[in-house]
Amino acid sequence: MNTTENALLKVKDLEVVYRARRETVRAVNGISFSLNRGETLGLVGETGAGKTTTAYSMMRVLPDRTARIIKGSIEFEGKNLLEVPENTMRHAIRGEKIALIFQDPMSALNPIMKVGEQIAEALKFHNKGELTAEQIEAQVDHTLELVGIQKERKFDFPHQLSGGMKQRVVIAIALVCEPVLIIADEPTTALDVTIQAQVLAMIDELREKLGTAMILITHDLGIVAQMCDNVAIMYAGEIIEMGSVEDIYSGKNQHPYTTGLFGSLPDLDKKTDRLHPIDGLMPDPTELPPGCKFHPRCPRVMDICKRVQPDFTFDGTHKVACHLYGGAGKEERS
Ligand SMILES: Nc1ncnc2c1ncn2[C@@H]1O[C@H](COP(=O)(O)OP(=O)(O)OP(=O)(O)O)[C@@H](O)[C@H]1O
Ligand SMILES: [Mg+2]
């Protein structure tokens, strides 16, 4: 979003494919963005947009058999993570510097280990034996308190905790090593609405206290407005609009896809209880259309959109890839 030279994270032209059977799934198609220390970026888009693939690329946890990063770089603290040896990723980056919070807490917890021990494991791994048993114990208690769980619950196994408590433990494990970047992939989707709000407020508070940067992946534009500094809207593996929360929510020069997403929000004044999803479906990622990927669904489609992929048009911190606002691009035919 910014052009600061010392951004914490700079993703450039990232392209990721999955080879499934004989097909190539084009999941991420040349995205670029950057993030400063302490900032929060919301990554928003419908199901299948490539959000999780982007997150997994940054952590280098894509499935090795099928996924390939075919282009681009992910510069973190000045180093290209795509060139860092796996050993360094494991010991110095993953968990230590960058923590990932998954959507489903159970996939991140060990069902047969007490939750306190799981937090202790993360601490031991990252402190390489420098802490005494008492120090670890104290830190586990403190961390549980930070995420709003009584320290006595450290003797519980995950199945003895509620969904919200489990996700709090996952967050405790993510935060215990004081990472500089948290990637939260729909961290509260599995929780009910009231618990969702509590967990999000807690993440935000801890993040602020520790000065952690965050990439928050979500379908929920309300959550983005509340928690993020900047927003990137993803469609079919591309970022089609990006800017500060104010840029995106002002509605000025908005991408028709973003307008569609906003139209999908329930309108609190109109008492409708149904969402209005955008007509049509995201294109098949094995056969992406030429031109703008959104053109088959776009209510404002023009002839040029079917042939030419739009470049970004800039207006201060706001950028949008749409022919309505200029955005010349390269000719493409299927
Ligand atoms: N292991 C895989 N093998 C083949 N294709 C995959 C694999 N994982 C994801 N994909 C495909 O890559 C595209 C992007 O998926 P991704 O999980 O990144 O989307 P997402 O934006 O996170 O969606 P959601 O909001 O549903 O979580 C989709 O078309 C998906 O079907
Ligand atoms: Mg996902």
C-alpha cells in the first residue's frame, strides 16, 4: 500500500498454481502488496479468490506435491522468503517471526496434549532451552490470562474447551513468541457471533500492545472496517482494488466487484434478512477468461474489458484495476 523503503513485508508479482490431475489451477495471478510494521491489512474476496494460497505462500506451507510458486518474491525484513532454506524457515521465521492463525482451531491443536503443554512447547522451541521450567510455567499462565482463560484450564485437553476458548489457545500459541507478523486466515469463522466479536477485539488489543503487523483474511467487510488500516480486494487470484479503509469504504471510483461485495452486505436499515450475492460465479481457475477476470459478471462491462486486462489506476493511496477509470493494459485473446 505504501512506498516506504523499509516495509516489513513486500510481496511482488506472486504467482501460484496447483497442478491437479492434468489441469493447472491458477490460484494466485501476479499479486503485489506491502505492509509496514504494526499495520493491519485486510485481504478480502469471495471463496476461491486465492486468499489462503497467498497466506500459505508467505509461510511456505503450500502442499509440496501439487502447489508451485512460479513467479515473484516475498520480501520479509529485507530477505526473500522464497530463497530462505527450509531449516531457517522452521527455526527462525515460522512461528517465531510470522505466525499463522488458521480458520479451524482443531487443525492447529494436538487433541491428545494438554493445552498448557502446547503453549509451553511453542515457548521451549523458540527459546532453545534458555528458560527454566518455572519461567516457562509462569509464562504459560501469563499467556492464558492475556487471552482471557483462567490459568487452571492449562490442564485441560482441547476437547474440554469451548470453540471460542480453543481459538483463544491457538491465538495464545501464535502470540507467545511475539511474532512481528500475524497472518489470521478467517480466525473467527468457526465461532458464533458474540464470541467472534470478543476474540477479534482480543486479537486487536494484543496486536496493538505488542506492535504486531497483521494480515487479516476475511469475507466480512464489517470486520475489515473495524480492524484494518488498509484493504486489498482479491478476485480470481488478482488484487483488483487496494487502498486505505477510507479509500475503499468511501465508494469513490470503486471497482464494480467491490461494489458488488458491499451490495452483499445485509442492510441494517432495510430489514432484509438475506444477502444479495453477486450474480454468477467466480471463473474456473483452470480456464480464466481473457481481459478483466470479472467481465463475465460485471454489470458495467464494456467491449475493451473482454480483451484487455486493465492495469492499476492510482489516486493517492487508492488503486483500482478497471477500465471505467482508465487503466490501459495488455491485449489478451482466448
Ligand atoms: N491443494 C489444492 N489443489 C488444487 N487446487 C487447490 C488446492 N488448494 C486450493 N486450490 C484452488 O485454488 C483456488 C484458490 O483457493 P484458496 O483456498 O486460496 O481460496 P480462498 O480465497 O482462501 O477461499 P475461501 O474463502 O473459500 O477460503 C481455488 O480455486 C481452489 O479450488
Ligand atoms: Mg481460504
